[in-house]
Amino acid sequence: MRIISAGLMLALLFSSMIYAEASGDNSSDEHFPADKIDLRFWKLTLPLDDNNDGKVDEVNVRSLKEYSHPDFFSLDENGLLVFTAPNKATTSANSTNTRSELRQMLRGKNTKFGTHHPKNNFSLKAHRGSKYFALVGGQLEATLKVLHVAKNAKHGNKKPAYSVVVGQIHADKDKEVINKGKGFGWGNEPIKVYYKKWPQHKTGSVFWTYERNLAKDNPDRTDIAYSVWGNTWENLQDPGKEGIALGELFNYNINVHGNTMYLTFRTSDPSKMVKYQIDLSNNVDAYGKVDEKDNPLGYSGDALYFKAGAYNQCSTKDDPAFWYAACAGTGDWKVDKANGDYTSVAFSRIQLAGPYDPDNTP
């Protein structure tokens, strides 16, 4: 299966394409998100349990071609794809955060391979079974604007309050994917792209996090935040003109080539471009320093996949742990929407491609 367009071509097209918001000429034959954005290699998770099976609803690759939901996954009047997730709703197992989010499915419609099969995921070059995966590395590029973040939190000083994850790489939790169970399989995230805005602030911050690839019960397993525009979650100050406003377009490119993750963040102002790179196969951080607390093999033993959409970080759970901000939410969508207890993100572009080597880019 080939979803791979030329990564180099994508890089060259950045400056002319990434800031172009849909023009508003949403033609009559464009009824579904898949009419505007290529969704052939994604499945969708929604904050719903419409079939009452006690599980979060998912829309598979085949069904996604002609699917939309008026509240949580639809095109707006300008043809942008809007993902919305209430604070309180059905969510995936072992999570208290709701989501309207795509999960990369490299197998496409070929259900011969299960979701956790190597042919439905990518790996680093350093993975001992890399030849068995659909790809070694990969690339996700997106242009978006955050429309709304949840604004009512009992524990507003906790890190995830008032924030949403708009893109990520996730490691698979299935240790049996390859190497007879010798993969790590802890299900951590080498990157999550965050937008966070306090209710009283004029602008929000964009930052990304790297999670140390350790077992869940390891006390050193945590997310390390790197600033893009504005602050990270450690700084509670208003980012002001250094931040990104609600409704302001920005672009991210996550390019995993070999063992290295290359990151590029852009706005309409070329002077605000931010770049990072980090080797995901060791424990050297994005500043070039060895992190003695991280896994010395990084994510080299994991199956990986991209995600994009609105992953609401404002959990309604009230718990002493730092991750639970006790955000407001009733579970009644009309009430929660009126109270601002939700997150919403609009994408004009979501593009998968093969990895490219930045050193060979003109």
C-alpha cells in the first residue's frame, strides 16, 4: 500500500500551502470530511457510545469515507474539518480524557492485518524487526486553528487544564507485535503537540512534549515540555504577543526519518518558524543532553502510529494526581457546549507522507 507522496515535494510546498485556509467555496458535492481531506489511512474515535456497548465509538477506514457527525466531526461553512470533544463523555479504556481524533491505519482497507500488526504501524530504523513494518519512519503535516478550549477547571493550576492535544505519535501497547514480546509496549508518546490557553489570557501557548519511555509504574515516567510559541505548562503567565490566539492558523510537521524526529512549526509570520530534532532511539533529549532517567534505547523497541484531531486534556476526574484538573462537565452536550466545557479544533490540512531526509532538502 502506498500513501507515500514525495516528502521532499511536501517540504517545497510548505511556504505556498500551509497557511491557505479553505476559501469558503464548499461545493455542493462536498458533504463529508473525506471529500476535503484524504482520510483513506485513518480511523476515527468519537466521544460517543451510540450503540450502547459500553465502549467508545469508532469509525473504520471504509466507513469514514461517507461519515460526519454534526456535533463532533464535520465540515464547517468554510470547508474546514472540525473535531470537537466535550469534557465529560464516553472515552477509550483506561483514559479519562475524551477525544474526537484520527488514528493512522497504514493498512488502509486491508483488514487482513490487525490494528496492532506491524503492517499497520511504523518503526524506527533501530528496531530489530523494522523490515516487518509498513514503514520505517513517517511524516504527518497539519494546518489548523484551535477554536475553543475548556475554560472551567477546579484545579486550574494543574498542567493539563485548559489544553488540547492536536497531534501526536503514539507507541502501541501490544508487546507481542514483534520480537516475541521483547518490544517495550508501554503505550507512551514520543510527541504530543499541545495548545493551552487560560480563560483570562489573550493568547495561548503551543508546545510539544516528549514522554520518557518507561513503564507506567516507573516514577520517572513523565512528559518533558518544549516551547514553540508562548510558554509551556510550567509557566502560568499570559504569553501575550508571543502566543497564538484562538482562531489563529498554525502548522506543524512531524517527520521521523531513520531514528530522528524532525519537527517544524510555522505561522503566517516566517520569522516565527521553530525547529527541533531528537533521536528517538536513545536517551539524548532535544537539547542534546543525556537524560539519565529515560530509557537508553528510547522508542527503538516500539510500534508507532500518528494521531491527529482534538484530544481534550481537561479531564473531569477529581483526583490528587497532577493529571486530573477536575474540569466541569455534565455529560449533556447541549449544557456543556453552552457552558464552554469542551474543546474544538478546525483543520484545513492533514497530510500523511513518507519520511524525507532534511539534509537532502534544497
